Amino acid sequence: MEIEKKLNIPDPRPIDVREGTSEDVRPSQELSVWKRFLMHLWDADQHLKSLEERKLVRKLDFGILICATLGWWMKYIDQANIANAYVTGMKEDLNIEGNQYTYMLMCYTIAFAIMQIPSNLIALKIRPRYCIVVCEIGWTIFTFAQAAAKSPSHMYAFRFMVGLFESGFSPVIIFLLGSWYTKTELAKRIAIWHITGFFGTATSGFMQAGIHASLDGHLGLPGWRWLYIICGCMSLPVALSVWFLLPDYPSNAKIWYLTEADIELAKRRMDRHGRAKVTGVVDLKLMKRMFGNWRWWIMCLMYIFYGNSCQANQYFSVYLKSAGYSVSQRNIIPACSNLVTMATDYAWGFGSDVTGNRLYWMVGPLLGTTVVGSSILTHWGTSDTARIVAFFFLSGGYVTAVTWTWANEINSANAEERALTISSMNGLFYATNSFLPILIFPQTTGPEFPRGFPSVLSFALVAIALMLLAEFLHQRQMRQEEAKSEEEIPAEVVEMSTREEFKGK
């Protein structure tokens, strides 16, 4: 076992929590072929896990996934409301002119970028459950506030505050998911979490269409104001549920549905997959470790380009309005494109977990969707159908779930480096995204956006090149670490271990 740990060879035996050690308990021998097939569809190694480990994963799905998905769903409803409100009366009511709508988007992204790294630093020192509750209650308050906006200046302030409170949600959740789930489980869980954001965007479109039809003018309020009121009412119970359901890290988790045995099992699962535990120590040594290797630099740069390659889809409704589509159509059609995103985002994450490969499930989808869609929109042409199809192609280009899984795995040796790298990736992306829209997608150049769509195409191609570079560097580093480990172990010990292994077979 000591040799296996030094050589970083995962122990294939399932964990039996009853004895506190790894034993060959053969948990699936009583299961039918059909049940094993269904289990395999969820996790590739589900049929190999002990009964206790399967129960633990179900509990984690119940707690972490419910909180993560409901919170992310509401965040994206709140975030998408600005676009749906803009095309459903807010533009006229608040007398929004020129690039003021783009400035509203910028206020949100600036605030979102500011708190990315601080939020994970806080979560390393304070229980993440506390952080998430404060975040959700904060953005709920300012969601209500947007219903009372009287001018574009009010919306600038309210959007900034919504972005400030929402900023801590994603880096903390991504880091928390990576602290509980293993390599065969993580990508699809992040995918499930991530696609609920697109479901939230779709929900916002369907909600605005229904609210405009049924509540527009009710009690003297336009439909877009009712959208913010109703969303605030939905956000509050979601925020309160976090207090009762979200666990903290395995090292300090105290939640009613996890026993001490569950927590010990969770710790051993992370140990077996080389995932370092959270210590909360952030010092100069950590900074030197993080900035002194390629991981932080390449991963952050890659995510900046990848994230900005996903920005064209938010202008779908703007195009539909300029093309003369009805209020319902310009809410519902983009909502349908978000349903496509949900299906493809989960598919990329599921395929990544099943095959155990991350790179192919990032590069392949980007080449087949974002590059194709942005190429069509760069050409523009005269066909309305081609443009609609191009926007739907762009909807399939989100590989965020696989990217975050990859980031968790590449930085698994140090929990604090993992937390800061994840938050830096997200924060630097939003920092660039706070000013890029005004440069490449100024409202006055729509709907053709002659600088925007070619930029998206180039961002996607650069992101692909950086993904290939990161994979090359990661594989080289793993080979170097393995060679170093072999040098530290006497040759006769390795030879004896190899003979014992063959005897066992």
C-alpha cells in the first residue's frame, strides 16, 4: 500500500466503512445485469462501490446538489432577467439609450469579478455554508430592488450589488464539489449544477412571456417589474434551505444527514484520489507554489479565452428584436436554445466521466459548435434561418463542466491552491468580460456586431490551443513525478511488489 501511494496508483478495491479499511467486499455480486447497467449510466464505477459508499454519494447528491442546483437556477433567473426585461418594456419605461444597456451588464460583471478570489479566501477560513447563505439573501434583496428602479442609474447600482453577492456562489460551489466527489463522479455533477443555470435562463424567458401576458399593467405595474418581484419571492426560500442542507468540507462537516462514519469514508475517498484536505493556510509559500508553476498561468489564460468565446448567445434576443420577432418569440426562442445547452453540457460532462478523458470533451465540442456557429455569424449573410441555426450551434459550445472538473483534478495536490486557481480563473474571466462587451459588442453596432462574432471565433481557437498546451504540460508533469517517485523507492522493493502482484493474479 505504501508503494502504491508513492507511485500514485489508485487502490481498485471498494471501501468498506464497517472495518475502516479497504477490503474486497464485492458489493455488486447480488445485483442484476439491468440494475448494474442503470447504475453505470449514473457513475461509471457505481456497481463497484460498497453499499456504504453508494449511500454516502446519494446523501451528497441530496445535500450538495440540491443546494447547488437550486441556487444556481435562481442566480441565472436573476441574471437573465435584465435581458428579458430590456426587450419587454424596461427599455422604454426607463428611457434606456445608446450603450446604457451594455453598461448595466458591465456593472454586474465588474462586481462579479471583484469578489471571486476574496470569496474563496473567505470560504477557506469560514464555513462555506455561511458564505452561500449570505450570498443568496444578498442577491434576493437587490432582485426586489430592481423592481423599483426609476432610471438607468438605479439599475447600474442594483446590478452591481446583485453581481457582488452572486460572485461568491460559483467558486465556492465548484471548490466544494471537488472536495467531496471523485474523478468518476465529478464532471457530471458539475454538469448537472451548471446546466441548471441555463434552465434558469430558459425559465426567465418563459416566465417573462407568461408574466407579460397575464400581469402586465396589474396594480399599475408593467410586466418586467412583476418579473423581479416574483423572482425575489422565489429566491428567499432557496437561500434559507442552504442552512439546513449544505455540508461544509469533509474536514469540518457537521450536518444532520451525515454520520461520523460517512465523514470518515468521505475523507478516505479523497485521500485515495490524491485530493488534499483543506487546511485554510494561505501564506507566502502557497503564493510561491501557485505563481511559480504553469498551472495557474495557463489555466487562467485558457479560461479567459474560453469564457469570452461563450458570450455571443446573450445577444440572441437582441437580434430577434431587430429582426421583427414578437415579444413572446424573442423570449421563447432563446429559452429553447438554453434547453439545447442543458442537453449538450450534460452530454459533454457525462462522456468525460465515462471515458475518463477531459481534453477530447472540451476541444471536440468547441470545434463542432462554437467555431461553426461564430463562423456563420461572422459571415452574416442574408439568411435569417442561417443566423438562427448559428445561435443554436453556439448554444452547444459550453464545456464549462468539464473545464472545472479538469481544474479540480490538475490542482488536486493542494486544496488552497485549488481554491485560489478556480476563483482566479473565474475572476479574471469576468474582469476581462467587464469591458470587452463595450469594445466588441457595442449596442450601436447590432445586430451584425462586426467586431463581436469574429472575436468570439478567435477566442475559441486560442482557448483550444491553450487546452492542448495545458494537457501536454500536465501529462509531462505526471511523468516527471512518477519517475521521481520510482527513484525514491529501492529497485528491489519495486521488483518484490511486482512479483507479489503477479502472484495475486
